[in-house]
Amino acid sequence: MQLEVTESFFIAHATPSAGGTGKRVHGHYGHVTFRISGRMDVKTGMVEPASALQDVCHSTLMDFVKDQDANPQVIDLNAIAGIHPTMENFILFLQERLRPKYPGINISLYWWEESEYRVSTDG
Ligand SMILES: [Zn+2]
């Protein structure tokens, strides 16, 4: 079975390598989905309590929000040391962070422009 939790944040970044308007700082309203697989515990009837996964994923994302009282809450990918600030690198970074607790976690991120864009880890 699979359990998914989705969190939504405003994500800011500048991607000079993309060229065009992506060179300047801009933002996306991004939806980050965390997915774990596992067997259902017959005692609890759950793969894992959804609230436990939600707490871990939410707090992991909040680690990257500078102003926690801001509305909307903004994750600035350019402020994360050591990564090239693309959506792909961000979800790989999140996956590495969460692997000690959830070894098989998969993360996807999608956002809308004139089309829907989605990037996902492979597992
Ligand atoms: Zn962008």
C-alpha cells in the first residue's frame, strides 16, 4: 500500500541555467507530495499514521521557510546551500534528508503555469 501527504508552499528561485525569465528571481505555488510504501499494520489498519508522515514532511519543509509568520510561506531555493536551485534538485535534497526515517520515500513536486509541471524522484 502507499500513503501520500501533500504540502503546499510558495517556492522562489532563480535558475540562470534555464535562460529566459527564469534567470530572475520568481516564484511558483508548488505542491510537494511525499509517498511511502509499506505493509498495513493489521493492529492499526494503517501503513503508518498519516499524521506522523504529515508532521515529518511539514517540519522538513518548514526548515526552509525563513519567515514562519509570513503569508504565504516561502521556500527560497536559492538560500539552500549546495544545491543548484531547481525543483529537481530540491526534491532530491528532501529525499536524502528523509531517507534515514523513510528509506523508500518518493517525492514529487508539481506547479501550474499555463500547464501543469511535475517532477518526481525515482525512489
Ligand atoms: Zn521557476
